[in-house]
Amino acid sequence: MPFNTITRDSLEILNQNYRLPGVMPRPVPPSRGAAINPQDPSFTVADEFIRVIPFVSATMSGRRPYARQYQVLTQNPLAEPEFTARGAASPWVTGETFPAGEELEISGSRFKKISTEVRTDELMVGELSDAWADDQDSDDIFKVQVGLARTAIIRALSEAILFSNPVTDDDDVLAGVPFYLPAGSPNDVTYDSARGMIGGLSELEARTTPSDGDFGARADVFVVSERARWRLLKELEDKGVTPDFMHCPWTGRVQFHFHGLPVLGGRVPEPTDGTTEAWAMKLVGPTGVRVLHVGGEMDDFGLRHETINTAIGLDGNGEAQSATRGVEVFGIYAINVPEPNAIARLSGIPIADPFTTP
């Protein structure tokens, strides 16, 4: 069949899969870390983390959004005035005053754009204006392509959140959660085989103590790779502890919990050095980690769509030789970590099968 004679009907005859409500994307691979590929992509990821991290619009009503989301922090922990008598009372001194203010500093992250384009022509059936309409025919190839483009962007964002660590937030790439761990931070913990996953995650929980609600808070979730979760389950079973599975309001399903906190799978780096990571995070409240987006308020993930017409090459008369019609699917994002101790990382976790390699 000549390509230029393919119609909607003939394509449906050739491939009945296009008559399904959607085309299932391939399984989600682990994050690659700094490697070209993850260590073993056959261990795919059930990406639960991207579904629970809050997406918050940073678009101001009637105003253009800021290029940078600013965070105002105190340079030092808040000083508490001495009041409680510890062995002796504090004498009152006439005219003595104490400074009440704290020096402030500003940090922030620039918004970055993640974008892909879906081309169209008459053979793809779809109308540009209806590329994302819910009432469009489910067997429209163009709608399927746009849906897959949206999935690809969210997958790229999920990997960037848990790995991207540029030198500065002015770089072209998204500044992910690791960017907010200062060098030498006590919240950056190294795996110790003597303590194992149980000891490591317990320290992460103790280290994640932001000042939410004025009086302090703790982590809301753990985020791990599938094989780090596997190792944790093995350690619990070896100690005769029944793993805690109960309903989780974050995911709406029965979920593995550790110390009462849900253990979520995410695109945590699994590079080729034989190790992986685990995270503890605060996700709700003023100190919670969140994804800021510009526009896209009607979408759970802040995605946007715009039609494009691109001229490719001009002839001697200045007229376009060819052009592309399509839709740009994109999101404009920044990661917001209000306090560095709203996150904690356990790195260097062995990636080997814990049942055969201790």
C-alpha cells in the first residue's frame, strides 16, 4: 500500500491497537544518575512519587510570573531569649536591651522549560485546536501522540527532581532536590552496611526536621528505588519484623510503611557504580518540597499546549520552502525546597540482590 494512500480506515485495519482508548507507554526506567543508562533498566519503576509531590502554580493573577521563585531564610537558627531559670534566676538590669532581629538571606531557583513537539498532517486525522480535548475520538492517532508527549515530559521531570544537581540554578537544566543539600550537610548520609537500610532510613527520619508550623515537623514520606525497597524488606524479614502494609491516603492504595511513613517508589538514581539512594522528605505545609509551574492551571502537572507553525528554510525570494504544523507540549517548572532540612538523602546503598549478596 503506497504511503500517500493510507487513510484512517486502512490504518485501523492494519493495526487494531489504535482502536483502544490509549496506547500503553513502556515501563518507567530508573533514573540514570550521571550515567548514560541506568545500571539495570529491567528493574523498572512504579513511579509513585511524581503523583504525590505537590504541583503549585506560581502564576500571579493579572501579572507576569517572576523568573525566579525567591526564598527568604534566616542565616542562623532563631535565637530564643533566656527565660527559664537553670539553677539561678536571670537578674534584671536597668536599661539593658537585646537584639530581636535575625539576618536574612535570599535563595531561589529559576524556572526551566521542558518541551516537545508533535507534528501533524491530514494523515494523522487530528485537529490542532482539539489535540487535548477529552471528547475527541479515542482512536485519533494525533491525540495518542499528544498523550505520549505529555507522559514523556512528566517522566523527564520526575527524573530531574531526584537527580538534577547543576553547579548553579542559572544553568540550562532544572535544579533538582539534590541541589538544595549544602556541601557537608548532616542531612546527606552515607550508607553503612553495619546499620543497613533500617539504621539509614531511621537517621534520615531524624534529620528531616523543618520548622513547619513554628514548632517543627518531621518527614512525610520516604522515596526509594525498587531495589532499595527490596533490601529494606529483606532486613525487616531477617529480624522477624512483619513489614507494615496499610492504606495510604497519598496513593489511595495499600502501601508499604516504615516507622509509619509511606515508602514510595520513584526515579531515584541507579547509575552504573552499583549503588542507589533513598530520600526522606517533607511534602506538606509551608516547609514542604513542591514543584512550582507557570501556567497550566487546569492540568494536574502544570502542562500546557500551544499550536506551532514553523518555516524550515527560505528560497531566494524569501519564501518558505517547507513548514511544520503541530502542537508544542511543554511545562515551565522550578523545584522549591523552603528549608534544607526538609530533605535528607541516604547514598551508597548497594544495588545487588540482597537475598544472594549481603
